Amino acid sequence: MTDQADTNRTQELEELREAARPCFQCGICASSCPVFRVTPEMNPRVAVDSIIASGEISEDGTEWLCAYCLMCDQRCPMGVSLAEILLGIKNIAAKEGKAPTEFTQTLETLADDGCLSPISSRSEKKRVELGLPDLPRPDPVIIQKMLEATSAADVLKINKAALEEASE
Amino acid sequence: MTTSDPKESSSDPSEMEVVSTDPELRIGVFPCKCGKNIGAVVDVDELAEYSKTLPGVVFVQVNTYTCADPGQREIQEAITEHGLNRVVVVSCSPTMHEDTFRKTVREAGLNPYLCIMANVREHVSWVHQHDPAAATQKAKDLVAMSVAKAATLEAQPELDVPVTQAALVVGAGVAGMQAALDLADAGFKVNLVEKEPTIGGIMAILDKVFPQNDCSICILGPKMVDVAKHPNINLITLAEVETISGYVGNFAVRVKQRARYVDIDTCTSCGDCVEVCPVDVPSRTDQSLTWQKAIQIPFPQAVPSSYFIDPDACLGMDLIRCGKCIDRCEQKAIVPSDRDKYIDFEVGVIILATGFSPADPRKIPRLGWGRYPNVITTLEFERLINAAGPTEGSLVRPSDLVKPKSVAIAQCVGSRSKDTRMACSNFCCAESVKCALLVKEHYPDTEVTIYYQDLRMHGKYFEDQYLKAREEGVKFVRGRVGEIQQYPDTKNLRVSVEDTTHNKLLMIDYDLVILSMGAEGRSGNFPIPISCTEDSFYIESHPKLRPVDTSSAGVFICGGAESPKDIRDSVIQASAAAGRAAIILQKGRYPIEALSAKIMQDLCNRCGTCVSRCPYGAISQDGTGKFTVMGALCQACGTCAGDCPKDAIYMPNFTSQQIEAQIEIALREKPEDKIVAFACAFCSYRGSDLAGVSRMQYPTNARVIRAMCSGRYSPRFAQKAFELGAGAVLYSGCHLPADCHFQTGNHWMAKREPRIRGWMKRNNVSEDRFRIEWVSAGEGKKWQTIMSEMANVVEEHKTSLPAPKKATKKAKAKPKPKSKTMKAKPKSKTKPRPKSGTIKKSASKKKKASSKK
């Protein structure tokens, strides 16, 4: 990892830490979290706690389970935006090539096809039968441009490289 | 109200020595290190050396603690030895120690108004901890500003006023009752005003009171009777204070008493009327858990022991519409002709014991109160378990009136949350443990669990109670309740909560859930302005050393009006307030602020603007058309002076000359870097002090000028500052609409904004360099934010220089008259010099002359 990336990471972590500081560990977020209800590993309170306590993010990758429903944000009595913090953790992890394969595959599909769920020939036939107009065709070029502009393409590359390394 | 003017009558020269006529100015400067508080950041020795070079300074002495006894003695010795006639103490905020040092110099024979403070602790060392060099520079500027002001200070006569030996106590909860009883026992007349039909407050509807769990009404009842029977207490129920005028020792009070429709003296509380009354209304005492009639008594022990009629519910007190109670009452106690009435009286002191409101559970919809019948608040629980309550003391679920087998108690409801109130409610932990113990006492086999975040059992005997609860088998789980859901058929409740000690989600079913409610402030709508915190509790004069005084002399606070507290603390504070009030009452005379406005007749053009500005009606016109100020009524806010078109009003201690001298000194060097901040003594200056006390760091550009009230800030001050090239100007006052301590000063200041902005536009000063802000004494954080934002504005403005070039370019294009002032401005910006005041005056004169054309 380059020095620049390293300082960026430290700075991003520091920003997350600042955002997490008001948290007083009451547990309202955890008891409101629909994911925690079925997945005991994913506890938003503990994720935030490790940032405050050690300034580091946990390595187990549970943050990718967050459904971003914003229930914790809505109910946090201290106004801590937990979902945003978890998103920040995901961003940091993704830049290090730690994004789960499901996510990278989804992104690849999007980049290649311009949409996540391709139009099936069956639904096209049905539309003709019903006399409905054709669906607009997604343009992968536009999507790719967007991915380049938001540097998501770079993150995708890093993750693909990491995946290949792991498979070797 | 008193008609004689104490400030006028004191022209007797024997009362005081006039020192200000000394031909030679001999200023003594006393920089204080305040241990390390100032010394660790500001180079105090360098500051002392610098002070010696200031004009008029003949003596400088550094001290580690100037406010301590040796420090004060040294000031007194220096006054005698070196013949000092002005004293500048360079230490903390004047709100902290101005009184201390004024007393010190008085003992040495100097008029107290010739002593002034430079605030280098709250405004410098505590807020610029990481930049000692800039902090020292700022401290130097502040000292120079104070020395410049000191040079023109004048001795003021010290006066006292007679005190009416009676008190007004507002609110007759346990705190108000205690304060009234204490003062009445000390021999003073007390007017006790209560909004509700009975006295007793929240304590009267509680069942048991912690930590001993003794019966609430059994200990309160006898006290309520004492209040009713005390010969010195004039109890006025169903009443609210309408207006208050006057000043400490001499308040004129008008109380509006609502009609009761029942004669207190003849009503025997037999209850016959209730039997015939056809109207049912939800019972207020029983938290709407049951019904009562339109003619009602809050509870059997109510004082005064008399029924009253709720006029909103009653069908009509005549025989055509209803009038059944009139028919039935054998005592003929019902008075349909009763009307609202006003009661006027005079008092010397006021004690505010207006209490708090229980927090509103509807604000937290995730806990289901109001939708789920078996979710109840602590107050509802008190009524359910109270022998005088709707169930006669048997605790049942409201949905099916069955005994609950499992009870959960949720803590911190309505407190410690940004959605309700950020602070802890202080009593709700002990309240929950008490509720748990009461449930266990009634039903030992019922399971009770308390979900707490931090269990704060801090009071005397509280730990015993906590231990007892654990011994009784009450479960304590750390975690705040996330949400409550109801099973539609059984009306049982499922509580979702994280056990944070085990990182485990609990979803447990309960028969009954009690929400341990916090408190909401309801202060701030009193007819005289007393500063309030953001969550509507009154602010004390000093959080540690003057906890029951307010910033208004003669007005004291106690009980839940000051902050949420339990009964014991309320009673302690009430006795304290009564004691403080008795000091004023017992002496019979009280020293008052000697400052009052004076109209300089030779300058006055008799426009009469000042008359409309004065909130106290202190300015009047005599037969010859001359306007004069009545000193005793004048509270020295300076709003009249702020709007006087001829600058013909002289405000002692805050004269235009003094303020302009401070502006000039503040902008001597690098004016484009500086923020000239005006702060009013009651709110904004205290807010800035709070930023200091809380060590909130901000950039060092600000030079704060204190005035009594924002009403004093004349548009001329901002113009002057911008003419001298100030980077930015802030006018800060108490919050609109009603926080101003001088009633309307802030309104008048706000009205000047368009004039100032107009001037700025004409003179090419960018909009963002002037700000009007409202900062209360509780908003240190806001002060910090404003300072940081304005520092950015200053910085942006600086980098966007060369502004002067732009100004001249535009000026060329514009018509002639304005170009003169334009040219003057950039000059002062690049080359500030001490004499610039005179130059600017001529420039502004030219401008005035030209604008008349």
C-alpha cells in the first residue's frame, strides 16, 4: 500500500471516530436493528464501539451485512449516524480489496450489462402480446463512465486483483 | 411603585468622594496568572511589561491569584501608595469577579465604578490553549482596550433603595411551599401564587417517595395545612402572575386569578354536588385513568379544601342549562357570578418555584405509549398503586384489570436523547427502583426487570434501596429499550432490548411495561425575563457559588424550575432560596445599580425617539419640552442611547466615547484580521464565558466589547469598526423574542440591521462581514461556532484582497459624494494609525453632509 493511501485510510478512520464519539453505548441501535435480530454477529453498537475504543475497524467483515435501513440512525438518542459509519467502514474495507465477492460480482454485472437484472426474452414476448412499447436498453458505456468518475472502477480492480491473489 | 428617585436624591456630596476630578490619570494594572489557568497560555510577564507602556499607566503588578486575600490587599496598598485613581484587573470574566474587585477598591477609598476588568481567562487562555503567541497578543489588545476605557471612567454614586418587606413565591409545589413557609416563619408576608386549584404539586399525586418509601401525601398533607393556616401566607390558587414591574425591593405584581365558582369559605367539601353533576371529564389527578365530574376536587387532602368548577366542562351554572349542583348545595357555596379577577400587591423579592413538567411519552412513538394500554408512565403507575387512586391501590393491567405477572421498567424515557432532552433527569433511576420495590411489595411473585443505561443511585440512602431491590430479586439489565410491540389478542408486550454486557438481543414478553419518565422544563414564560437553558430551565447566577440567585437582583429560583430534582433536593434548594431572599428583606434597604442614562440637553434635538425605546417608561418630557430620565426607573440598558440620532444620551460606563475608544484600540494593528464582537452582559457575554469555562477552542481574532444590553449597540459602532478596516463585526444579544433582560432591547437592535446593511452596501462592505446573532448564556457551543465561522469569513476576505483596489475602481464609476468615503476606507485598512478616529469623523461628516444633498 502506498503512503498516500495509508494517510487517506488514517484520515478516514479518524473521521469515522469523530462521528462515533457521541455514542454512549445504550444499545437502542442494536435492539432496533432488523439484521441483528437474525444475525447475532452483526451488532452495530459493537462495530461503533471498536472504532471509539481502538480506532480500528474489526476484521470480520460483518459490516457488509448492514441493510442500510437507517433504523439505527432514526432512533439513536445521540444523533450518531450508525448506518453512515458502517458505510464508511465498508468503503475503507473495499479500498483494501476486502469487499465480498457477491458485491464485486454485482458491480461487474452492472458495468458489463448496464443493469442488474437483465430483461428476459419471456417478458419481452409478453410485452409484445400486450401491445406495450419496448423497454429502454441500458447503456453500459454510461455506467462505466460513472464508475470511472466515482473511482468505483479502481475499487473494483483492487478487489478483483485481491480475489485472483487469493485463488492462487 | 416608589415615586421618589433615589438616584437623583443622592447628589449629597457627603455620601461619596468624587475622585474622577483628579487632573492626572493614574492607572494601576494588575495582571493575574490565575495559577496556571492564565499563566500557562498567556505570557503574563510580557503582558505586564506591555501594560507599563500604555498611556496613563503608572503601576503594574503581577499576581498568581489576584482574587485571593493577598492579591486584593496588594491592590489596596497600591491605591494608597501610588495614588492610583483607576484600576484595571487583568484576569477572569467580569461576571465572575467584578463585584469582588469593586468592593476591594471601595475599601481603599476609590469609587467602585473606577475599577474595570480585562477578561483574559474566559476569552483568551481557556479558548486559545494551543496558540500562546496569538493568545498573548490578544491579551495585550484586551488590556489596552480596558486601559483606554478606564481612562474615561467616571465615579458613580452608590445608592440603596427601601425594600418592601414581603415576598412573592410562584408555584406551590413542595419547593414553593417550603420557601413560603420558611419566609413566613421568619416573619415576612408571603404571597403564594399557584396555577392549579390546589397546592401540593407533583408530590401530592405520588404514592410513596424514595428512598425510604414513606407515604407521600402523609408527609406532604400536614405541610399543606400549615401553608393554608399560616397567618403570614396569602395563598392565591387558580392564579398566574400577569405582570411585574419595578426592581429589587420594589416589585409591583399583578396576579390574574381565575374564577373558582365555589366559595372557599362556605364549601365543606361534603361532595353532594358531585353526585348530581352530569358531566364526566378525564381525571387530571389520576392521569386520565378514570373519570371525574365538572365540579371536582383534585384529591381529598386538597388545600384549599374546596371544590371548583371546570368552566370548560360545565354545562352552565343556571337552572335552564343545568345548575343541578346549585340546587343540591345546602351551604349555598356555589357562586355562578364568580369572574376572573386581578389582584395587585407589592413585594421586595420573588422566588420562582414553577417546577417542571413530566416528559411527554408521545414524543417517543417506538415505545408505544398511548397505542398500547399496558405501557404506562411512572406517574400512571403511582396512581394505579395509590390507595386513593382509581383501583384503590391494587396494581392491575389497564387492558384487562388483571394482576401483572411480569413487569419491565424502561429507564431514561424522555431524557438523554436528542429527540427529547439531552440531560439526565436526575430522579428517574431512584424512581424506577422504587417502582420495582413497590411491585415486589404488592406481588412478591411478580417478576420485575429494570432496563437501565447507567444506574445513577447517587443520593443519600439510595444505595441501600438499590441493594434492597437486588435482594428482593429485581433483575437489572444494562441496555436501553429499543422498541415495544403488542400482541393484539392478549395485549401482552414484547420488549426488544440489547443486553449490552453480553452483546445479546433480548426479546422478552411482559404483562406490563412502566416507562420511567424524565422531566421537561417549562420555564421562560414569566413576565420578567430570567435566562433559561436550551431545555427551558432557569439559569442560576453561578452554577456553584450562587445556585439559587438569578441574574436579576431580588429574583431567586428553586426546585424543578431550576433543574429536574427529587423532593429532598427541592426542599433544600427552597430553604436556600428563602434564606437568600430573607437577607434582602430583613435589611430593609438594598444597594442598586448606580448607572442611569442622562440626556445631554445641548445636543438633544427633542425628537422623542428615546421615549419609545425605554421599556421602563423612565424618560419623560416636561412642560418646556425637555426630555429627562428618571434614575430609579432606568435600568441602564442603553437602548435609548443606541437609537439616539444625535448621540445625545450619555450612558455612564458604556459611553459612545468609551466604546469607540475600545474599537480603535482593537483595530490598531492588522484590523482586517479582527472581529469586533459586541456582547450583552446578560446573555451573550455569559455565553462567551461558558465557551471559555467549557474550554471550547476557537480562533483568536475576536475582540469582545461588553455592553449592558444589545439595545446599546448603535449602528455607528459597526460603521466605525468598518471604517477602521475591521475584518468582521458581530452584534450579539439575548434570543428573540422574549429573552432580553431589558424586555425589548434586542428587538430595537434587530431593527437597526437594515440600516447597517444599507450603509455597508453603500460603502462596498461585503454582506457576510456583519452578523447579528442571538446567543444565550447556555450556548457556549454556539459562540464557538459563530467565532469559527466569522474567522473563516475574515480569512476569505483577507485572501480575496486586494479589496481596496476593487473599492476604488467601483468608486470611480459611482457618483462623487460616495467616492470620498470610499477612498477613506481603504486608506484606513492599509494604514491604521492611532489618530484615525479624528480623520474618520471628518470623513463621516462629509458623508453626512453629502447625503443631505
